[in-house]
Amino acid sequence: MATLLNDPELKKLFGTVIKDADENCIRPNSYILRLGSHGTFINTDKEFKIDTNKGIRLNPGYSVGIIALEKIDFSPATMGEIFPECALHGFISPTTDLSREGLIAPSTQIDSGYKGTLNWTITNTSGKTAEFVYGEKLFRLTIFRLEKGEKPELPYQGDYQEKDGYVSSKRRGAPRGMKKSDWVDGLVKGGPEEKIEELISSGYPWNILGSRLKWLDDQLKTVTNEYAEIINSIDKLNEKMSGIPQTITATVKDLLRNREATFMLKMITWLAGLIGALLALTSHPVLWGYIMNNLSIVGFILLAICGLLTIFIAKKQK
């Protein structure tokens, strides 16, 4: 069964299988490949070469072909010295930092028997210029050891074997003689997208303008979608807010009705008590006579009581 190599086993590959390796790039079950010295800006077909303390800048909408600083040797001769009767197979994937920055890079694999440099393409789909420095950690290499019964019958012997530097695509194009009408694409005839594609295919420098227009179109679509989402959110918020005044008005009315009913009940209770007290006094000859003889004093007392009741009711209303 294929075995995933861990960090001690990966260190055994330094200098032979993984050339120009660095121990700081070791992870528990993988090795982080770094940016090498050569590459090509695919949009402009401009080649570059960098070294220590140098770097490259990738503008939005642009793609760059790069190589790894390390070289790989999965050849049978090298395997025989390290893992006799075994073979190695590798998987390469971009670090998560790239995807977080809107940088698209494909995952790939290294077939058993391959020997040479490693090439990739990075495309900047973000709205910011991306910067990469020489030796920067970019790709994660995971290596599996294949046992005797798992080794392929024919090791890799493809177009990229033992190549050095950045190697352009060896994909064979369409056969000669195909007409434009033989091709099918998703563009609307005469539409703006078709015009932009024609501009891109017209070559330098118009292809740069076309690529930029295409990127601006994508950004406009993104902004339009985000604007539509904002409008929908505002409409939903307005719907919720529209019912709040009616709710507040109804609540205030209910509160006033309750306070009015409570006040009237208290007034009726106090009035009934006052009438009851007057009836009790008129039925008592001595007290009634005293009151009739001292109306000024009694009137003053009643005014004081009314004043106190008024103050008490006002405090209760607050």
C-alpha cells in the first residue's frame, strides 16, 4: 500500500530526490516548494530572471508562468539508492495563502520516473497587484512511496523530462486546415464579449487593453451584484421599519387609555368616600352642629385635603 512520507523520510530525499532543498520548508507530511529564478508573463510573453532580494509583480487579470527553486529526481536510478524496489509519486497544490488573496494556481502531480524542474501558472483574479519574492514558499509537495507491486510498468518519459528552466506548453494544437466556422464558443455574435475577445487575440499591445477591459467587465458585474444585494437589504429594512410607527402609536394609545381608566376609578372611589363621610357627619347632630358653627375652619381643611390629593395624583401620573 502506498505510504505517505513524513518529515524524517522527506529529509532523506534532500540533495538527491529534492535538490536545493531547505529544512525550513519541511512540514509534518509535506515539503513547501519555493519560487525559482525564471518565468514568463503569459499575457505579454515577457520572460524574466530574478535572484536573491528580487521579485515579480503580477497585475490584476494577468498570469505568470514560474518555476520552483527546487528540482525533482524521481528517476529509477535515484530511487534504487534510497528506496530499493520502490518508486515515488508526488502531488503538488498551492498554499492556502494564494487562494485567500484571489490568486488561482492549479494543483498537479509528479509521475514516477520524472526528472527536471517544476513549472506552474499563477493567475491574479483579485483587484490588487500581487508581489512574489525569490525563494518565497508557494506550493506544497506531498510524496507517496509506491511499493514493488504498485510501481508503474513505464516510468514517465514525456515532453518535459529532464528540462531546465521554464518550459512552455507542449500541447499540440488543432490540426491545420480548420476553419473559423469549425469552432464553437459561448460568445454572442456581435456582442461586447466577442469584441473584447477579438481585441485580446489581435496581439500586443491591444491584447493588454482587451484583458483590462475584460477584467473591468468582471469587476462591474461584481459591483452590480453587490449593489443589488444592498438594495434588497434596504428594502427589507424599510418593510420592517414601516410597521414600527403604527406599533408605537397603538402602544401609546393603550397606555393612555389604561391611565385614564385608572385615574377615573380612583376619582370615583375618592368621591364615593367623601360622600359617605358627609352622610355620616349629617347623621351626627353634635358633629354637624360643630361643622356648621366652624365652616371657615372646615373649608380650609377641605381645601388642604384637595391640594394634597391633587399633588398625590400628579405624582402617580408620572
